[in-house]
Amino acid sequence: MPKLSHRSRAVAAVTAAVVLGAVGCDVRGDDGPGESDARERQPKPSASPGPVWDSSPASLAAVGDSITRGFDACSVLSDCPEVSWATGDSGEVNSLAVRLLGVAKAATHSWNYAASGARMADLPAQMARAAAKKPALVTVMAGANDACRVSAEAMTPVADFRSGFEESLRTLRRSAPT
């Protein structure tokens, strides 16, 4: 295996930490002395945080990869968008769309354009489909398929990842109401 530069190792470590943190893995390891005591002294969050919007958005679109498609959630090796965290309408999942739009409106005012196996290079096309609906809110969860590769060399280069994400945002901004 070729030797990685210091910068490549740092990018791989940061990417791995972000990906592992996003999927709920504990990358911190055991608490050091006094660490848990310091966390306990932190102020507790309010039980009823204020709203992010003055009113709920009128519509929602989701783009990304298998996590947003509910892959493997209902049956092995298949998508299950009805249990998607973003747009699912199953009674077993309190999706973001259901919480923000309500059950009836979520069925007609939310769209899921994510695709299992998608990488950042796929995001601009997904975003174009989502933007065509003129949603008030767009969720993006992508990057695991770019970072979780057999080697650092197989990972999507940072510049390509950034470029794909920036292109996606430009696509959305072009269609956003002014």
C-alpha cells in the first residue's frame, strides 16, 4: 500500500470521524479523567426549544443516499422509503415531513429523490429534481458512500466532494424563490 502524505492522513481521519459520528459511532473512546464530570456541569438544554421557523415550511424534499431511502429497514437489500427519517409516512416513523407538515400534507408535499449507493457526484442531479418542485425545505444526507471505501485512495477526493456539493447548492439557489 502506498504511503499516505500527512495531509491525506488528516483528511482521511477527519472524514472518518465525521462519517462515524454521523452514523452514531462513538469515536471518542473512553472518557479521560474528569471528562464526564465536565459534561455533567454543562447547562441542560431547554425541554421546549423555540421554533426554528415562524411557521412550518409548506413542503420538503430530501436528497442523498441509502440512509434517506430507508435501505434495509423493511427487508434485506431493498429500499423502504415509507420509513425514511426525512419523508417516511409509516406510522412507525415520525419523519421530519410528518412532524413539519402533518400526516396528510406530508403525503402530497414531500418528495424523496435520494438513491441507495449515491455518491456526491450524484447529488446535483437529485437536487435538480428536488428544486423543480420548489420545496420550502431541502434535506441533504450524503457522503457515506464517498468516505466508506476500501482505501483512502478509493475515497472521493475532497475537491470533487466539495465541487459536487457546491454545484448542488447552486442548482437549488437558482430555483429558489427570491
